[in-house]
Amino acid sequence: MKSFILAIDRRITGLCMTVACAILAVISCLGMWQVITRFIFSQPSTWTEEIMRRLLIWMVMLGTVVALRQGALISVDLMLRVSRGAWRSTVRWVITLVNLTFFSVVLWFGVDLVWRVRFQTFASLDLSMSWAYAAIPVGALLGLLATVAHHADPHHDELTTAQ
């Protein structure tokens, strides 16, 4: 079971990283397009800023999954650095349970939020607002998987460059 979860996690984490990077590239291009239309053509684009804001939500949620899986959260790193022996194991369990509780609450309220805004549309596009806010429950669900995978196979990649 552990190897199955870790195999799924590797694929999902890699996909989250790839999609988050692609979204960052798209946001950069949209930002450049907004600058060009505003200052060169003197006709500001009406939809780019709104799309950029919604894509940022997706990028942050997917990036959080990757950071969580790699153990790159600063407070968790600090708590693990100062603990030793059996206390370290206890700290790991507490961190895992807190993360699972947090992502479960975010998932619950995220699904509710997506359901509530399903009839609202973007101001500049005829697109449901639920597409933007779906990042919250999706990120929380992936965060639950990343938390379990990180507990089963902890990575602390940021410690190699820490001083």
C-alpha cells in the first residue's frame, strides 16, 4: 500500500509542479500583454487581470502541494530541527495530524464555496466563478495525499541548502 501511494504521489507531485510552472509562464505572458495593450495600444485589455488573479489561486494551491511534499515548510523544518529521538517521531505525527485536519477543513469549505459561487460569472468573461475557486478543494485534496505521502516517505530537500 505504501509503495502504491508513493507511486501515485510522485506522478501527482510532478504534474502539480509542471502545471504550476506552466501557469506562472501564462501569467507572465498575460501580464506582458496587459502592459502592451495599456501603454502601446492605449486600449487596456479588460480580461487579462482577472484571469491572472484566478490563475494565481491555482498556482499557489498546486505549489503548496509540491512544497508540502518536499518538506519545504519553514515552521515544520524548525520544529523537526530542534527535536530528537522519540520526540521527533511525536513531532512528525503532530505535524501530519495538523496538516490532515487543516486540509480536511479547507476541502470541506472549499467544496461548499465552489457550490455557492457556481452561478456567478467572471466580470469580464462569461465563465463560472466556480472554475477559479475549484483550486481550493482540488489543492486541499492533493494536499491530503501529499501529507500522507510525506509522512510515509519524508523528504527535506531544503535542508541541503540551509545554512
